[in-house]
Amino acid sequence: REQLVESGGGAVQSGGSLRLSCTASGFYFSRYSLTWFRQRPGQEREGVAGIDSQGHIIYSDSTRGRFTISRENDNDKLGPQLQMNSLKPADTARYYCAASGSADWSRALRPSTYQYWGQGTQVTVSS
């Protein structure tokens, strides 16, 4: 059974940094597009940053320049890493790792593109 597990969330002050990780069981990451999403209470899930199997990267307007997504294709069990710098209270959300076998990179930040999801990790940024 395919499963994704996120880690690295926590509570930080505004301006701080966190690094999120995602590991997999039941399948191998190297052929999948991998994206981080976040969801605030009462709001829709939002694409934050994505990276496809060829290394193409996309960021949302709200995270570009502050967040960095990466992947290690030599390690099929290690999913996307998300380095988050200059965190703001608006970044407070539950963050999810997602994987997709779709080749349609134009839909990279849409939740409907992704077949596999983790349970999420909470990030809380205080002012």
C-alpha cells in the first residue's frame, strides 16, 4: 500500500526557518511529480511548490523566493524536501506532501492532479 509520511513541522517565530521532509513506502518516487501543499482551517488546499521527475520546479507566488523545493532521485524512498525561510504568520497551515504520475505539469499546483497524499505536518508561525 502506497503511503507518504511528512516530518519537520513545528512552531517558529516570524522570520524563522523550517525544513519539511517526505518519505515513501510502497512505491518509488523517481518517476513521480512531487508537490507540497498547505491548508489553513476553513480554506482550500493550496499548492506551495512542486518538482517533476525531470527537475522542473514551480512555486506559488506567495512562496517564491522564500521556499526551496528539492528532491534526491538517487533515493527512491526520500521524497521532496521543502526548505522554508523567512516564515510569516500567513504561512501557518498544515503542510502535505503529494505525488502524481501525471505528466501534465501545467496542473502542477492543483490538488486534483495528485493521487497520493500524506497525512500532513503542522507549521505554526507566530508574530
